[in-house]
Amino acid sequence: MFGVLFICITLSVPIGISVGIATVVTFALFLDVPLTIIAQSCITGLDSFTMLAIPFFIMAGIIMGKGGIAKRLVDTFHALVGHLTGGLGIVTVITCGFFGSISGSANATVAAVGGFMIPEMVRKGYDPGYAASVTACSGTVSLLIPPSLCLVIYGVTTSTSIGDLFLAGIIPGVMMVIALCFGAYYYARKYNFRGTEKQPFSVFLRSAWDAKWAFLCPIIILGGIYSGVFTPTEASVVSVVYAIFVGFFIYKELTVKLMFEALLDTMKINGMVLYMLGVSLAFSKYLSLAQIPDELVAWMTGITDNPIILLLIINIALLVIGCPIDSFAIIIIMSPLLLPIAVEAGMTPISFGVLIVLNATIGIITPPYGGNLFIGASIAGVTMEHFMKFFWAFFVGLLIVLMLTTYVPAVTLCLL
């Protein structure tokens, strides 16, 4: 199964097609069941009320990027910390973290924030590779900090409470922002990237007041979920309505033309994501029918029953797999395989959900197929070698957060 998958990927077959081919070949060769079960698994897996949160959160993030919300967040954080060494890099990290708490989509965050932060950093004398790297790496926070599409997918795949997963992702998400800020500062000191002129505190207050509608969005979304006013899926629809209202009637930057573009972008991204989810769900159906998770647990616990070693093996496996495979596919394919092992090692399904999503976030910035990596590099117009020059401090910072999340249960469970 994995052999066919990696052969296809090596031959540059798109990841979604590769997963589909591996699924069909494996069902045909190793299970005595009709192949129509693949199509049934795809359709029934996507026929879920909870899954509706995915296109709506994607749409909300795109509309907010086009409607002026992301720009006002940048202006606010720039007035607050832009004067520090590497200030524009730190502004980018914080803005991506906050925008991620609105959109839940890494691609939308990198495109929305990077679209004007990368050119601004270059104009201020920052290296284009640094601008691309800090933006691409900062976009990873969107996959974990709630409302997170990856946590929604994990919750659907493993029947885990999405509300609890959102709570568990808050502290690791904040830790990611802090680690990335240190990385931005480290490279700025090393290469002498200065901050901009310090702004009076009154400028920050004016910017924050202008951005109040942006700051209200996550409060409404998360507050509504945890107060029981609406479900996570309903919250995604509320976020779309809120983004349209603010863009058209408050900031008045959203036009009919931009709205049409946002709908087209949403269709493209959602079509890609749901196709990937469908074939990945069929892939995981085979794992279930063949009882591979049970066999894998028996095999790994036969190697060692030390929970520290087991969790380390899980992390290494996920980091390696994350290099060539999309984050959504990793979560759907690997969750049924590795969750029993993680539970055997003492983790809860909620803690493991944060763990696998955090590994997936690192995967989208690691070669050869890191999605954020290519978006950031294309906006900045830099080669991959230039990008990687400013990559490793961010990577190490995220690994530290991963280790703390793995071995310190309070990081994910203290808010539950």
C-alpha cells in the first residue's frame, strides 16, 4: 500500500491521485471485496454535517484577506512591535497567528498576510528569502490554533470532540507563535534587519480601534462554540457571514468582483481538499478492514513498551511522512494507525490529535512538497535554496514545541 503510494509520488503523480491509485491497487490485490466499496467510502465519509466546516472556514479566510481584515491586523501589530529588531518579521508571525484563529487555513493565511507583508519587508531592506521563510513558517500556526481545519478533520476521522480539540490546540498554538518570533529575531540579529521607526502609542490605539472588528471575530466564533450557542460547523458559517458583513459594510473594501474571486478561490481549494479527503477516507477504510492498526500496535509494543520511545518513534515517522504527503492526507491515513499506539503510550485521543496536527504543520514547510514553502517562495520570487537559508531556526523552534506537546500533558490538557 505505502509502496505504491511512494512510487507514485516519486513519479510526480499528484498526491491525491497517488492515494487513489494506492487504494485501488491494495483493495484489488489484498481484499476479497467489490471495488465499489472505495466509491462508497469516499461518498459516505464526506457526507457529514461536520465536514461542512471545511469549505466555510476556507471561504471565511479568503474573504477576510480580500476585505481588509488582514491588513488592519498587520497595521495594529506593526504599530506595536514593528520598531524591534526584525520587527516586520515579528509582525508577520503575530498577524499569521491571529489571522489563523479566524480562518483556520494555512494557505489562506500565507496568501492573505504574505501578499502585502513580503513586498513590504523587501522594500524595507529585508532579504526576500527571510521574508518568504518567516511568512511560510508562520502560516503553520493556522493548522493548529483554533478554529483549525486539521483538528476538524481529525475529530471527524476519530470521532473525537472538536470543541475539546480546539481548546487543546490553544496553548501549543501560542507556543508556536512565540517560537517563531524567536526565530524571526535570531535571523534579524544575525543579518542586521532593523525595525521601522517607533510609532507613538496613540498610533497603536488608533490602529487597534480600527481593527476591532477583526479582533471580535475569534471571540464570536470560539465564544459561541464554548458557550453552546452554535456548533463548530455553524461557527464556520457565522464566520463567513461576519466576514462578508465587515468587508462590505464596515471596511467597505469588499466588492462584488472580489467576492466573485473569493468564491472561485474557495471552490478551487475546497475541490482539492475534499477530493483528497475522499480518497484518504477510502484508504483508511482498507486499514480498518485489514486490521492493520491492531497489528501495528502489537508489533511496536513488541519492540519496546517504553512510552517515551514509542512517542519518539511516532513523531519521527510523522515528520518523515510529512515531507512528501499533504497534511490532510497524513491526518486521515495515519490517525487510525497511530492512535492506538499513542493511547498505549499514555496519551489521550485529544492530546494525540494535537500531536499529529503539529507534525502535519511542520510537514507543510519541509521539502520536497511543503505547500506553504512554495507559496511563500513564489510570492517573494526566490529559489528554494535561498528560502532554506532562513529556514532552520524556525524548524528547530517548532521541534521544541513538538517535544513539549508530546511529553508534557498539561500543554494540551490544562484548559479542558
